Amino acid sequence: MAQYEKQHQPDRKLLAVLGAQIRDIRGKKQLTIEQLSTRADINYKYLQRCETGRSNPSFSILLAISQGLDMPLDRLIKAALTGGPDRGFPAGDKHIQCDSPSNPCRPRADKSAADHL
């Protein structure tokens, strides 16, 4: 196992924000957790743990969730990172910087996006 793998700890704040975004989108689409878990073909208890930030979903799980929500994965992740004034990271705590819709998101100089996704 590589040294990085031993030291890496998931960013719990990011996982909580991502999970809240998934839950919000699911609610707006009027889907129950069971319905989304069936659409995504994942266990509903695992989905619940993802929505509460207690699990660190893999890329393939995030892809399945985004497909179950009928939302492109990049939009789901961007929504979680920049989800508006009540969602996403507080202004002083962003790991990803998105200036405008025409300017794509990019990692801040002091953080790597790969460290947090």
C-alpha cells in the first residue's frame, strides 16, 4: 500500500455537503431514498450513509447516483461544491473556485481537487 493511501483521510465536510446535495436533489425530484437506491442499483442503507456524509462513495457509486437522479455527474459534483449561498463551502473555505458559469471550476492554488473528491 502506498504511503499516501495510509495517510489519506476523507474530507468529512465535503462528504457532508455532497450528501446534502444528493438528498436535496432527490427531494426536489420527489424520490424516496428507496426509489433512488433502486434506480441507482445500490443498497438504500448505503445511500442513506452517503446522504448523511458517513460514507465515502466511489466514483462508480457517484456515477450510479447521478444517473438515478437523471443528472450528469459533473453537475452533481459542481452543485455540491458551489451549491449557492446555503450550500457548498463557506466563502473562506472553498477548495474549488468557480468564478462564473462561463469560467469553469478549477482547483485553488493551495489545494488539489483530487485531494477532496
